[in-house]
Amino acid sequence: MTDLSYSLSLFCPDRPGIVHAVSGALAEAGCNITESQQYGSPDTGTFFMRVAMTTTSAADVLEAGLAPVAGEFGMQWSLNRDGARMRTLVMASKAGHCLNDLLFLQRSGTLAIEIPAIVSNHRDLEPLADFYGIAFHHVPVTPDSKDKAEAALRNIIAGANIELVVLARYMQVLSDDLCRDLSGQAINIHHSFLPSFKGARPYHQAHTRGVKLIGATAHYVTADLDEGPIIEQEVIRVDHARSPESLATLGRDVEGRALAQAVQWHAEHRVLLDGKRTIVFN
């Protein structure tokens, strides 16, 4: 039989014997461990682990072998087949740089995601969706239609069996209820000038203040705006010779890289939540 590749991600209260028990269960199921990473959080007393393996056993055999160990240690865990593409909904407004990066990387096979749909509150990016042959949903948002728009979004998520939502420069704030429902399943990107330079034209504000570093932060979406657990950050050094437009161009590149990396790690089940921060097994 051909070997199958899986990854196991888990967390539980930290105590002795976890690695031994997990490794033993996998060995009993006929697995060959190819990668193992673990971390014990001194702040929360939680143990995190990700194991990659090859085996000829089916997933149900592995799950049956792991279930007693998970019960004994109070684990929350997931077993995932390598190569499976995570169904991902991308939301954007008018800026298309992050969306374009994700679409290109998906098509090239670099990202372990499948994008069946794009949602936008404007029509500017519809030609880009058409170019890639992906369904485009125009969902306008106004103060009076926000509830209706989110109901439509929920229908799209359910209808397309979406596993991950990516806000690729989507310039609308999601409701607290929707943020809670998407907890750990929605990723946002923004420039790293916050909280210093808020509002419009942040790169012009940064230029005026003579910043020397610009960057981007990819994080999980929470009800606390732009304060969710951070997955990835990118930074680049600049100098006084850069115009505001040049800073903005560099910023778009940094945003695209940070978001794509965060999406990749999430899709490969390398990110685990530890309270308000993340454990990333990269």
C-alpha cells in the first residue's frame, strides 16, 4: 500500500508523559513520525504539539488509536490529511494586492487552500475574480444594511462549506457576533502603524513622521478591532528618500507576504491558540 501523510495538532493541560503516550499510540497504529514539535506554555500551563507522520493506515484507524490518549490527557486535537486544501473565502474591498497574491499562490499550488468564492462590498475586483474563474459575490454594506449583508455572508460561508475566511484588505468591520462565530477561523491583515497612525492615508502620516520601518500584521479576527492573536508579522526598513507613494507600494508587498504566510501556516494546521497569542509550529 502507498504511504499516506497526516499531521496531528493538539493541546491539553501540561503534565508528564504526553509525548510518550502520543508517540506510542502512533507507533501502535503503524505510523512513522517524520516531524515533531512541542511547546509547554509557562503562562497558561498548556502543552501544544504538532506531529507529522506517514502510514499505510486509514484515518479512522489513527483516530481510534488516539482517542484513548486524548481522553486520558484531556486533549483537544485534530488529525489532518496532508495535501488536503482548506476551503477559503476571501473578502476584499477595492485594494486587490492581497487578493491577487492569494489567487496566484493558490493557482500555482503554493498555498494549501482552495478559494471557491470571493466577497466584496464593491465591484472593483470582479474582473480579477473572473480572470481566475472564481465566483464573485457583491455584498454591499451600509449602516442600514449591515445585518442583511452579514446574513448573506453567513449563507455564502455555509453554502460553500468554508473552513477559513480571509479578510484581504476588506474595509468593513464585522459584528461582534460574527467575530465570535468565526473565532480561530478568520484571518485579517493590516499595516503595522497601528495604533500610532490611524484612519486615512497612514503611509502619508508615516512619511510625515519620518518612520524608518514599515510592516504588516496578520492576525485572527476578534471582536476587539485589530487586536486578535498575531500569526505573522513582516517588516522592511526605509529611509528619508522614500515618498509616501513609495512607502505605500512597499507596504502592499509586505502585507501580501505576511498574509500569505499566515494563511499557509493556518492551512497546514501549524497555528494553535494560547489565550490571546498564538503558538506557530513553522
